[in-house]
Amino acid sequence: MALRSALFVALALQLLFLMHATADILISKADRKVDLSGNNVRVITNLKVENGGSEPIGEVLHALPLQLVRNLAFIGASAFEGKGKNRGAPINLPVKLTKSEAAVEGVILFSISLNKPLKGGETTTVDVYSVFTHVLKPFPAEITQSDVQLVLYYDSAYIFSAYPVKLQTTIFKLPNNPRVESYTKVNPVKQADTDLKYGPYENIRAFSSLPISIHYENNQPFVVVEELVREIEISNWGNIYVTENYRLTHGGAKHKGGFSRLDFQARPGASGRASIRGLLARLPPRAHSVYYRDEIGNVSTSHLRNDKDKTDLQFEPRYPLLGGWRVTFTIGYGLPLQDFVFHTGDGKRFLKFPFGCPLQDVLVENLIVKVVLPEGSKEPSFQVPFPVNKSDEVKYSYLDTVGRTVIVLTKKNAVQEHNVFFEVYFKFNTIAMLVEPLMLVIGFLLFFIACIAYARFDFSISKTSAAYQARVQREELMDAVQKIQNIFSFRRVNVSDKLEASLKDLARTGDIQSCKAARKAADAALKESAKELQAKFQSVQSFPRSFNIIPKLEALIAKEKEKQEKLLQKHAVVVESYERKLSSKEIDNRIAPHQQKISALKQEVDDMLESLDDF
């Protein structure tokens, strides 16, 4: 209890201190316009500031609730010089976050520096412009394809101010043909066409708020780029190459239920009204070599329009985006170097290029801008008119030796107001441009020298060398082994086939003499092949490197001999059976053991022949 009392006293003292510090400043009139027609909320607050004290003031405080600052993407201020006909162009005023010890809990203060001190009794007008993201909450959070999108917005009927306000008015601008489900009625309040007006309210104390809510129809596509990586590569050969990789989603009410392409195309005004059907990218003027593709490949649903001031790329995603749906794609283009890279007086060069996203009226939750400088660039620096995070990388491209310096700038919650020019400065020696051409010339020169050397010199291996002799001997050994394989695979198999054919003829014709003649011819052929096989085997034995193959050949010859003997035995049994005029069943029973053994031996011989291929 004592701790709570102490905190309450401390907060009260802070508030009294702050009110005392601002007691001499008064807002005589404040007009606020809140644009609720898009997916981001834009607020313009016109403040007529009066210095009621005697001392001049150089800054004005602008207050925002803490919960609203969490969604603040951009804040700026401006003022006009002169009055009436002498009024000049608006002048941007510096705005910075104030870390005052007197700040009230739950309140964030921004300090706006005036162009010149405001003397006692004088007044000046300051316009404060701010953009808030993710403050329009879809309600309901999920809709079908045929439903409209309703959103809920919370705010205050009073302008949240660090100073007392004599007279104030707030106008909320709604989309065309607005459908307002409900809104908080705090008199005086009035709805007229697209405007919902609260006020005027008089003599409102500092830090006063009056919570309100507006529930209305907003079918504006909520285009949210979750991440955009822009790579700007500077080539001193005359071009700038820009590659933009998007990861985009529909941030509105999530889609539920099925999707009908037929209804979507046949009733565009009633089906998928809040969907993302197309996008517009406003590219720099004189953009060329423009392409648009996704993970699948080139997307043909795009139109490019060029004029002297801009290049508009109108394109459609590969499929329409309903609430919660995502898509990834890439846009790339080239630009003339002289339009964006300039020289300074101290010998430096600088790139002047738009920082933000070229898509119109979108929120980029994570914007990464990579500026790839030419190889050999030194002393890089940058100027951005708002806070960003900076890091460095190195990129290697064609013919690079030390790599190219990459300046990486990161910005969270980037909106259209951040699409302003930024500058990157660097030093570059023109002589460094000759490095890559020289590398090509030297490379081609070395290639031609190598070709000449290859044509003029003999690089063949000497026939007297040990390596050459070993290779020749191996080839001769392999040739001898191949000849042995041919004897087994062709000649001996042919003999076996003829014996089998004679037995079939015997079964068909009963001609025993012809079968015996075939047996006699087979015996002669086997003897002849055995002699040739023995000669080839002795040839293999004569090679010094044949010790690994000799055991395999010996086993193969023995197994083949056993197979041929079994074939001859089978043949003799069949002929004898026919001479004794036995029945077919009796003959089959007699040769069955021989046939089983022959089949097994054939398989073993085939396996041994295959093992010779591994030599």
C-alpha cells in the first residue's frame, strides 16, 4: 500500500512539473483530420500555438499515448513562413523523441523545433503529420468470399495534447459511399457523406482523452509486405541494376470457406471485394529491361507505361490474394547510371536513389536496402533522413578479386512517406575499371599460349617407360582373358546347343543314327576347343600380372569341363533309352538327375564368367 502511494505521488509530481513547464504555451485552435479510407491511418493535426509567456520558446511538444506510439510508422512536422499573400512554401521542422524525466507515464512526447523562436504573445501554426499501422482491426476477423470487410478503429474524440486547447475539431475521413455500422456518439458529433466530425470542443485540458470507436466498411486491400529486399547494384559501365524480392500478404480479414474462381471473375463487385487483384509499382523514370516473375517463372499479367517523369508497372499476382493469403515475387529493372550517380567536389561519388517501396500505399514490415558498390570502392558512407540500422556485407560477382562492398540499411514499418531519396557516398579510382578487362586479356593470352604449347610439344608417354609397358601388358592380358571368355560364351555354348537340338530331333523323328552323328561332331568340337583353350590359358600364365586371374580361370575350366561331361552323359542316356525303346516317362525319370545337375553347373559357369569382368 505504501509503495502504491509513493508511485502515485511521484506521478503526480511529474505531471505538475510538466504542466508548469508548459504553462506558458496554449493551443488556441487545433484541427485534426484522420484518414481512415486506406489500410494505414494518416493523421494531419493543425496546431495554432500561442506563447502566453514573456520568454521566447524554440520548441513545441507533441504528445501521443504510448499504446498508439507502438504503431507509429512516421511522424513529421512543417510550418509556413509569412501570412496571407506573403505565405511561402512549407518548411519541414525537425522532430525528435523527447526523453524527459518529467514525462507522464503512458505518454510519449515528441519535440518539434521551430524555425525561429516564438516570442511572448506571438502565435504560429504547426502541422504535425503522422502515419499509424495495424490500428484498423478487422471485425469480424474472418469473412467469406462474398462478405464485405468491416474494421474497427479506436481513438479519442479529443486531440491528445501536451497543452490546453481552447478550441478543437476532429474529422475522420471514411471511404467513399461509407457504410458505418456504429460509432461512439459524443456530442457534438455529425456524419456528412464521407466525414465523421467530432467537435468543436472548447477549453480541453492537457493530456485529456475521450475514447471512441468507429465500426465501418473498408474494402481497401490491406497490402502488407512482410519483407522486401532491394538490391541496388552500381556498375561503372553505365547502368544501375535493381532487384526487389517481395514476400507479400493480405493483412485484412482472413478468408474462410472455399474459393470460387468463377464467382470471383463473374461478379467482381460482389465477390472478393477486399481482395488484392492488382498492384502498381511506380519505378524511376527511364527504367528499362523490366521483368516480373515469381518462383514458378515469368508472370505475363503486367503492363508497363513509360513517360519522362515516371515508369508505371501495373501487374497482377499469379492468383488473387484474399485475407491471410501470401505470395512471393521479384521485380527487376535497369537504370542509366548518369541519372542517379553524381560527383562531389572532393573527388567522391554518390548515389541518390529512392529508399522506400515503389508499390503504392503499402506497409513494409521489414525493408532491407542493399547498395552494392563497385569493386575497389573506398570510404563508404550514407545519409538517410530517418533512423535506420546499418550493416556491411561483401558480394562476389564475375571477375571479382576482393569482392564488392555492400551497405545494408534496414527499416522496420516502412510506409509510403519513407520513399524519399537517400544518398550513399564512396570513393572510386577510375583506373580500377581496367582490372576486369586486363584479367580477360591475360586469361585469353594464357589460353592461346597453352594451345600453342600443346600443338608444338609432344606430351605422349614414352614407349620405353615402365608405366607404358605396364599399361601395354595389362591390355594384352585383358585381351587374352577376353578370348577365353569368348570360347566359353560362344563356341562351347554352341556345342551344347547342338547336343540339345539333336535330342529334340531324336524325340521328334526317332532317328538314332543322326543323334549319334551329332554326338560324334560334338566330341570333335569339344576336343578342338579344349586344345585352343589350353593354348590361351598358357598365354595368360606367361604374363607377370596374371597371378590374380589364374585361379579364377582354372576354376572356370574345371567347372565347364564338368558341365560338358554331364551333357554328354545325358545324351548317352537318352540314346540308350531310345535304343531300348523305353517310354517317354521312363526316359524323363532317367535324365532328371542329370538335368538338375546341368542347370546348376550352367549357373555356376555364368557366375564365374561375370566375375572375370571385374578383373
